[in-house]
Amino acid sequence: MKPTINIRPATLEDAPFLAITIMEALDHPVYDESQRTDESNEILPKALKVCQSEDTMYTWKHGWIAEIDGKTVGALVAYDGTDYAERRQVTFPMFGDASEDFLEMDLETGPGEFYLDSMFVIPEYRRQGIGTALLKKGIEHATRLGIPKVTLAVDPHKPDNERLYRSVGLRTTGTFFIFGEDYHRMELATTQPMRIDILTVLPEMVEPFIHTSILARAQKRNLVEIHVHNLRDYTTDKHKRVDDYPYGGCAGMVMQCQPIDACISALMAEREYDEIIFTSPDGEQFNQPMANELSMKKNLIILCGHFKGIDWRIREHLITKEVSIGDYVLTGGELAAAVMTDAIVRIIPGSIGDEQSALSDSFQDNLLAPPVYTRPADYKGWKVPEVLLSGNEKLIRNWEMEQAVKRTKELRPDLLK
Ligand code: ADE
């Protein structure tokens, strides 16, 4: 009969087993005392200190323990990669001399990742599903925390390990250079990223934008997929035309139904869309509440208007929402789509490093943001307000709120209504 495996979070008392876990994962066999070398005997007490400490990456707080009948039989050290760089700065020096070299290594993980760092199962309990149970616990934990990806590094000389990781859904996606070798990087997405499809006749206007800064990072972190479709690829016209003269003889060209319908229909055949948005100066005014609402959707289409407009029948039959970014007329909807995409994606949790900073943006609470300052405190005699240097958290928060209300009253009293 298969034994019952219980997986529980580690406590401080588990630090000695976690120290063994990380040593074994680093190829220093220490579980079997007869295999210990002078070197491993020297490192083990340091590893123990590292596991007992709370601010290292190998802290007991990052540990999971596998037990059978109350006996510890395996462990996993796994953690949110957000503060990995800082933790590594604390951890490596605790191991002593070689630490300088270690700090030169590639960063193994970072924000948006739950990193499975080290795992060990004591030899006589292997092949009983304990490793699988620990890995699944790590993946489940990451999913519960809403971290979009689980990642790990695997020694290329350990194909059995790679096979085990594959069996729980991880896939090899590249390599990184650590411990003097190219390790395989494996990952698994815990969440389906949001998807935005932008339909345009000018993809070259949108492409660079979506591959820059926060939007690029959010896609790399698997928080969002942004696809740009050239409407000319969907036209049945042999000259690749997507527009024609308007009926009734007024000036300008109108985008035809066929390419737009073909593109939207192809996308809708693949998945359900929450909204099919058309960018237009006569649409509903885009604002922060709308960005917040749209950022919680799964799949969005944004159709960029162009020329004189689009054939009205598309608006009647396919479009679910028309959005304007302001009371002025742009040459096309591409800039509007870019503005909307930026405002929507930056507030997906994990997009920007410090989530708090998205929440404290202007407009998030119907207030404009207070002034911000950085070093130096005195620049050419231009001084930073004293209160911000006081270190008094409560006074600072009160000052920020006063400033936010004052600026909003002066500049946007309509927001306070
Ligand atoms: N297309 C042209 N002008 C626009 C605007 N102000 N908002 C959205 N789409 C547009």
C-alpha cells in the first residue's frame, strides 16, 4: 500500500533538515554522514545558520516538509522570486569566501516567479511519489498566491530530475549560467495570461509600443499576451484594399466590413471575448475606473478606427463597446489603443514591481497624486518638504493626503463631486 505523504510548511525546528536539503541540492552529500567531506563539514553549519535566518532565500520560512508517519522524509525550499536579488546579497556572503564569485552568477529568479530552489528526499524513501507531492505543493502554493509562473533550474547532467519536473508540467524554456555551467531553466504557467488583440491597418505604429517598457515586461512575465493583427491580411481584395468610398458621396474613405469581420470571426472562433472595443472619438470616455474594469477581463479585442470611419454595420453587429480617449480627433485609433492597453496592463498585479505604486496613482481613489521627491534633499536651494525627511510614517501619510486633496480641489474639483 502507498504510504500517506503529509506536506506541511516548515518551522524553525526544521532548519537542520532544510540545511541538508540545500547542501544535497548543491551536490554536497551530507545526509549520509559517512559521505561528508572536510569541505561539507565546514559548509553545513553555515547552511544551518542561513536556514535559521529569516531574511535569506533559504530561510525555514521558505521550506515545505514531507512526512510519512510523522517522520521527515523530504523537503522543498521554494519562494516568491520578487525579493530574490536582495535575499541573495544576504545569503551568499554567509557561506564565506567563494561568495564573491557566486554573486557574479545570473539571477536565478525574479518578480512574477515562484522559484523551486532545492528539493531532497532521503534515499530509502525515493520512488514513492514524495518529490512529486512536494513539487505539486509548490505549484499549488504559487497558484494560490497568484504568482503567474513556477520556475526552476536543473543540472543538465541530471536528466532524471528533469523528467520528474516534466511529469508535473514544467517545460524547459532555456538555459542560464550558474555554478560555472549552463543549467536548464524550466517553467510552468499557473495562470492564463490576459489576452489583448489589437486590429489595425498600421501595425507598425503599435508593435514597437507593445514591446517596450512595462508592456514588454508584463508579456515576459506571462501576465498578458498582446497580439497585433494587420487588417490587410484578412482582406479578400487582390490589391489588399480595406477601405472604399462612402455611399451618399461624402468625403473620405470608410473601412469595409469584410476584413474586419474576417479578423474578428477568426479570433472569436478560437476563444470567447469579454469586449470587442472600437476606438472612436464618439465613444464612451476612457478613464481609470474603465481601465480597472477592463484589466480584470480575460480576452479583449481593440479595433482601431481609421480613415473616415468604419462601415456602420460592424458597429451594429460586432462591436460591444466604443471608447474615446478624449475630446479631440486623432488620425487613427492606434494611439488610443496604445493608451488603453498601457493603462489596462500596468495595473495587472505583477506588472509593475511595486504594486502599491499602481494603487497610489492619480485617479485610483479619485484624487490626484501628491508631489514626490528624491535625493538630494536640497538641490540648488530647492528643498524637499521637511515632513518627508522626518521619518514619521503617520505625519508623512497625512501630509500626502492633504496634498492630494489640495491639488485635486485646485486642479480637478470635478473629481471630488
Ligand atoms: N480615433 C480618433 N480619435 C480618437 C479618440 N479621441 N479616441 C479614440 N479613438 C479615436
